[in-house]
Amino acid sequence: MSEDILRMRGITKRFPGVLALDGVDMRVKRATIHALVGENGAGKSTLMKILSGVYAHGDFEGEIELEGRPARFRSIRDSEDSGVVIIHQELALVSELSIAENIFLGNEQAKRGVVSWNKTNAEAARLMGKVGLPDNPRTLVENIGVGKQQLVEIAKALSKQVKVLILDEPTAALNDSDSENLLELLRSLREEGVTCILISHKLGEVLSVADEITVLRDGKTIETLHTVDDAVDEDRLIKSMVGRDLEHLFPPHTPEIGETFFEVKEWTVHHPEHRDRVIVNKAELTVARGEVVGLAGLMGAGRTEFAMSLFGRSWGSHITGELNLDGKQLRLRSVSDAIGAGIAYATEDRKQYGLHLDYDLQQNFTLAGLDKVSKGGVIDLHQVTAVSEKLRSNFGVKTPSVYQLAGNLSGGNQQKVVLGKWVFTEPELLILDEPTRGIDVGAKYEIYELIHELVDQGKGVLMISSELPELLGMCDRIYAMSAGHITGQVDRENATQEELMRLMTLETAKGGVEL
Amino acid sequence: MSVLRNAVDAVRGANLRQYGMIIALVSIMLLFQVLEVAKLDQNFLTPRNITNAIVQNSFILILAIGMMMVIVNGHIDLSVGSVLAFSGAVSAIALSSWGLPWYLAVLVAVATGALIGVWQGFWIAYVRIPAFIVTLAGMLLFRGLTLWALESKTISIRSEEFRMLGSGYWAQESLVGGYHLPTLVIGFIATAFIVWMQVSGRRNAVRNRIASGSPVAWAVKTSLLAAAALIGTLVLAAYRGLPIIGIILVVLVIVYTFIANRTVFGRHIYAGGGNEKAAMLSGVKTKQTSFWVFVNMGALAGLAGVVFTARLQSATPDAGEMFELHAIASSFIGGASMSGGVGTIIGAVIGGLVMGVMNQGMSILSVGQDAQSVILGLVVLAAVFFDVWNKKRASGPIVGTTPGGSGEAKRRGKGPDDSGPSGDKPKDREPEPVGAK
């Protein structure tokens, strides 16, 4: 038997219009911890979904070999039967059930359909001992913390005779000591012969625990490094993760930056449900007129939460801090306050939060600015049609009329409608959250031009993006965020992907805030 | 040929659901006409029967108007039957025990309904208890209060003016050649108004350079609407004229259609029901909107209580039982979407009329209660099935521009939020909001 427990060869996965994985190769040695790193969108999750049977055999090209035999998983069930178990970032636990019930969910300890609770709880206790979970197996999952819930997931995986355990960002929601416990558990599982594949954005953690590291970029395998033999450090990893050129993807633009008009000071936001969790920690930020300011960060850094909390407290609880626009302090209690004060926020999820898909364009264009087309609460329908028609042509939405339903447009055109909707409210500051997510290159270029037009009119734009090249190509200044902290800012001249990646992965507990 | 094609295009481009409803209503009427001629050798489509179909259902129609707004806003109200009974009881007590004049009694009843709406709206909008639960509680609560207020007895109404609200006709005496003159005048004015609305809408579209279908299709649609209004006028004028409750209904339909289509508040009701999160992030005060929707529902239930009490000429403890279900059924037959955001006032009224006409027709044919209930149940199911089927069918031809096309897949494939199990065929991945395709 070979030393490799798992080999993936030439894995190619296409979605309509995009190549998510392009001939990825990956080998994982038995009883090791193998990390998979890469930027957002590099294809890590897609690859792991293929490995765990979420995308069935036949939906992708390439071969998977598990313990030397070809593996053709048609479902998650198939892969689990072969000992490959994935633990998703959003835990798949039923919070109203007990720990023991969750561990054996779908795999009930039953005889002829009758569950044996003695066996369930006893087996659960044994598995919980293995992962170091001291609680009573009858405790409800909703009553234990996220760190322990993660352990329940691992116990659940162990109950399935796991050979290869895949963990997708397991420590993203954990604090430092819980993270450390989890990593320790992975090391002890390795001793017992379990192979772990770890997807993580936290490079420090990757280097401390992984035996080997595979780097993905743009759907391709860049390299596989041996942590010790190759003397890998963070800089080495970052270079490997981002190394690519900026092509001519961005329209030329000469910024005319005016005075600073928007300031955020000491902005702290807590989680709306877990009120003791700090999601944004004393963030400070400024935007000048005519300036495109970027906000970089990895998933879970708190960018969207930060932006939404600025937008009339539409996210979070116990929000403290100061917000100044044109030298005046703003007290925004609701989204309509924020719109009235001249702030607009175009959401990252335009389908769920940005548009009414089964309403037509004119209703979508004017919803946030109905007061501009109405008098005494009565809407002037003629004006609605006229302004919508104007927005439609100004923003180049490719559709014959404003009576078209928003849901019938392509992603790029939908995004233009979202932009038009917010420009119609005549904001001073536009916060654009992932404005080009999921749209094709041509439409991206048009969106970039629209952003340039906006700042040329003297507005300020705060742009959140997970694509570093986009931030580098568009922004005059970029802030980086990590775990709720603004960990630094770089201006256009000094911005490199390496520097941003360093700031984005800075662990604030150790590194502190540098400005 | 091109005329025909234009007409077909116009129908296809328009709200098929709504035209479908009108066609269904007319077909049902014709069906009963044929059946009654065949079985009983008498006409169904008489002025008397048509007037009765409206008048005997007026309270359901009033409830359906409010219910449509509740459903459009993404909620449900199970309490309207009990609220109707309670408000009716209050109006009867106000007339008999407190000795109030009829108009104050009406006002007190409507205010009672509105107050109940404040109570329920508070729990639903601000405490965020599901409307199903709050109004289920309300259904029991206000039925109990009705029993308590009436001391389980029936109070009869003596006030003639009050009774007129339920069964009176307007200026009944002035006849011209067997036709009721004021009705004719109002009918002609209404017809002229409909034509004028169509013309001005068309002119405006042309002025804004918006493609709005062929002129032929437009002319066909306008003449059909005008013809319907004229026929309705003649029918009513040939019987007893305009029933007072009919006038109230027409006013309500016009006012609420205006609110729904032309006011900021109305658009907020739709936006909040269609996609609450997107509405919130667009600055819509969704809680406030829901609250007022329930206050409005309460007030309309109060008004329906007045009309029902006036028509029965008494307030009874078991008034309005099952009315909530009829009002809800009217809304769904009339094109409301279960998930909110879709539906029209006129649709709810047509839905209510479909049920009313069927009741009327089946009663004349002496169909038993058992069969009536079975048939109405099947009609509700069929109407919603048609809705679902129509939506699926509509999603067919628009390939390449639908969600789930390249953009969606790319987002799914590359987006960082892409975790958790999901299939890979973009078409049947996650359920999109209704109507998204």
C-alpha cells in the first residue's frame, strides 16, 4: 500500500461561464495534517466538495483515489461510507437536540427502528472522551459554546470510522484558547492514524500544525510544500497565494481627491445574538471626496458587519463610536436615517438583500428614494417611469424597458440596477460590498467605470472586496481588516498583494494594531 | 393577422393571472346560466341574481380587501371573523343601550376594529410573534368577548338608517323606461372615467418613450373594460339601482387600489412582503408598515361588522364564523402569493365574487351544503395550482438571463460564502424567492 491515502488528479470543475477548478492535483499522505490554502475564490471549497461527494462523480473531470482504489462518490453518504467526512464552516448541528443525538444523527443506534438510548449515550460519551469534551451527552447543543460544538462535529465524524477528516475554516469562529484546543486535538487524531485536511485562512495556525501545505490559486494547484523540509514561512506562503499580474482589467482614471468628509472613530460592534462577541473592534476609517477607499479582509474579518453597522445600525448590537459626515456628528438610528444623511450601502448579496426580484426595474430603482418621486405620500407614477428610464440608460442596463422584472436580468445588469437604486438616493458616501461578485469581466469593467464616474462627481466610495487585484486596481487607499480590527492601511503607491495579505492575516492578539 | 398577433402579445405581456381571474369569473357565470336554463328553465344571469351575489357577499369582499394587504405584506389574519362579530356587537350595543345615533354607532364599531388592530399589530410587528399565532389567539379572544358583550343573546337593530347600510338602495324611486336613472348616470360617468384613465396612461407612456404594446391591443383592452362597465351599469339599473353597500365597496376598491399602487405606504407594504430584508436595507420601516396594515385590517373588519349586523338587522354571538377562511380564500383565488409581495385589491374582490357567484348559483340549483363545500375547496386548490403552474411555465423561455445563469453560478463557484452542501446544477440549487425565475 502506498504512502498516500488520497490522490486527486486533474480535477476540473466547470460552472456555466466559469472554470472553478482547472486540472487540480493533490496528494495527501496517510496520518498527516495537510493544509489547503489560497485566496477567497481560489477553489478550495469546491475541491473539498468534490472530495466529499457534494458534487457527484461525473459532474467534474479527473480522478480521485482513496487508499489506492478509485473513488466515485455519488453523494455525501457515499464518501462518508468510505471514511471521508467534511465538517463545514457553518456547523450542521441541530441545536434543539442533545449532543448524543447529534453525534448519531442519521446513524441512530437502533435495533429494528427502535433507538437504544443507553447505547447512544454510552457510545457518545466514549467518543466525547476522545475529543476531550467533558459535558453530559444529554446536554442540548444550543447550551454549549461554539468551540465545544466544533468538538461535537468531530466526535460525529469519529463515529463514522473516519479516515480522512476535512475541516473547512474550523477556527474562524473560535477564540484563541478554543482554537489551540482544536489544533491539539488534530495532532492527537494524527497520532491515531486519522488524516486531516485543513482549510484555513490563518497562516500562523497552518504553519504550526500542518505537515504539508497545498496552495491553490485561480483554480489551479500552485505547489505542495513540506512545512519543515521546505522551511516555509508566512511570506513564502503569501507570495505563492497571490502571485499574479494585474492585467488591463481596470479603466484608466486620474483621481481628484478632495477633503476628508467621512470619519469613523472608535467604532465597536457586537454580535446581535451573542452579545458578548465583539465583531468590530474600535475601527477607525476616513473617506475623502473623490476617493475610492478599499476594505480588504478575509472571510469572517467583519467587513460586511462593519459596513452594515455604519448603515443605520442595520447589523449588530451595542454599537458604540462616532460617525462624522462633513464635520457633523451623525446619529443614525435606522436605515432611513442613514439614507437621509447621505449614506448608501449596496449589499454583497444582491438577490437576497439588494433587489426585489419579482418586481420590475422601476420599482427597484425607486424603492429607496420614493420620497423623491412622491408628494405627500402619493407617488407620481409618470415621474417614476421617467427617472427609472433615465437610470436604466445612464447605467447601461441591457434590457428593453423598465417594466422588465429584476429577476430576469443577468448578474451584471442586476448589479447596475442596485447601483442605480442607490445613486438615485443622492448619497455622499456609497458603500459597495463586493460590487463585482459573480459578474463577468465585461460587466465588471462597466461597474468600475460607473464607480469612477461617481467619485468624479465628488462622492466618496468605500469598496469592500475579496479580490485583492480588484482593490489594487480600483482603490486610492486600502484598509485591511482582520478579526474585527483594522490592522492597517496602505495607499495606492505602496499597495501590494503581499502587504495586504500580511495585514489581513495579522493576528491581532499577537501583532497588535499598526497604523 | 398582425392585429391578432398584437392582441396575443398584449395578453401574454400583461398580468395573465388577473385576466385569467376575470375569464374564470365570466366562465363560471356562463356555466351557471347554461345549467339553470337546462335544469330549471330559468336565467341565472338576471339583474337580481347579480346584485345579490355582490350584496350577500359584501362583508366578505370588505374583509378580502384588508386580507389582501395583510397577505401581500407577508402575514395572515385568522381573527377577522371574530373581530367582525365583536365590532358588530359593539355597534348594536351602541345603538340600543347607549342610544347613539347610527353614524356614531358605525364610527364606534370601526374604531373598535382599529383598536383591535393596534393590539394585534403590536404583537406581530414589534414583538415579532408570528401573525398566525397572534390572530389565532385573537380569533378565540374576540369570539369570547363577543359572547360576553352580548351576554350570549341576540340584539336586534331598530335604526332604519343603520339597516339601510346593509340592504338599502340609493334613490330607488327615479326610473326612466324601467331603468334606474341615478345608476345610469353614475355608470356612464364611471365608464368615461375608465376610458380617460386608459387614454392618459397610454399618452404618458408614449411621452416617456416607453414601449407599451401595440395600439390595437390597447384599444381592444380599453373597449373590453368600457363594455364591462356599461353592462354592469345596465344590469344594476334594471334591478333596484345601486345598493348602498355596492357604493361603499366601489369607494373602498378605488381608495385601496390607489393606496396600493400610488402611495409610498402602499409600495412599502409590497416591498416588505416581497423581500423583507431588501426592503429594510432600502430604508423601509417594515415594522411600522406591518403595524398599520393590521390596524387597517381591524378597521375594515369593524366596517364589515357594521354591514353584516345591518344586513341581519341584529347582532348575534356566532356572527362571522368561518369568514376569515372565506376572506383568505378570496385573496388566494384572486392571485395573492403565499410568500407575500404579490396580489391586487381588485384580484381579491374578483376572488370573492367567484366564491359568491358559485354560492349563489349552487344554492339556486339546490346543491347541498356538503357538495358546495367540497366544490369550493377544490376551486381554491385549483386557483392556486393555476398560479404555481403559470409561474413555472413562465420561467421556460427566458434562458440565459435568469438567476442561475452564468452570474449565479460564478457567484456560487467562486464566492467565499459558498459553503454548505448544495447540488451543482445551477437551476435547481437553492429555492429563489418566488417569482425570481
